[in-house]
Amino acid sequence: MKKISIIIILSISVILSSCISYKDVEYKGIENFAIGNPLKDKMPIHFYITINNPNNYNIKIKKSEFEIYINGTKLGKSTLDRPITIEKSKTKSYPITIITSSKEIGKSLLSSVSFLMGSKIKLKIKGNLIAKVFGIRKKIDFDLDEAISASQFLR
């Protein structure tokens, strides 16, 4: 009896796992950068990221840690402020807020010649996203490197 139940459980697992196929989520772009008001020693950075999820299921991104660089200067560890659900079978822009150190971001922006002259700022966000689908967690490497207009930071 015990062997039969194990065989049934394994068969169901194989059938269910073959029904779930994963296609890579596609990054489409980033826009509408803004630095929010400081909260004590923390500074929120707001932006929208456009993502295409070709899968027929939602993907949840849990709170994750990143390193943010502006013009090559590391701002330190930053965190996603809340979980995000990437909707199934859809291309959509999602509002993102990353919390970082207000001291470091101020030093980096003010010491940047390109910032003072109003040209592009090189923004890099690197870290691991924690994604969850059907109760299964996976770490995904995230490395975004964008040139952003300095005027976008002054809103």
C-alpha cells in the first residue's frame, strides 16, 4: 500500500511539472525616475520598469537587495520596498521603489560633473531578485545598466 501511494505521488508530480513551462521574463525598459523625500537616513528612488511576462502564471518578486551605482560610485545596499506581482501573459509598466542611503546618494550626485552639467547619469542596479511561483522560490541575477537624463532626478 505504501509503495502504491508513493508511485501515485511521483506520477502526479511528473504530470504537474511537465505542465509548467517557464519562459524568460523580458525587460523592455525603464522610465520616470524620481528621487523621493528622505525618510530619516533613507532615500527612496522611484521608477517604472516595463516587463513582458510571456508565461501563463503570475510571478511574485519578494523583497530583494541590490547595490546601486551612480556614475560608478557605489551607494551601498538598497532594498525593494515591497513585493511586486508581474502579471501573466502581459507587457506592463510596474512602479518600483528602492530604498537607499540618503547620505551616499547626495554625495554621489553632487560630486558628479555630468550631474552638475545636466547630461546623462549612468545608473546601475545590480543584485538578486527573489521570485516565487507556485510556492517555489528562485534567486535571479539582476543587472541593469542605463543612462538616465540628470533632469529626471530633479523632479
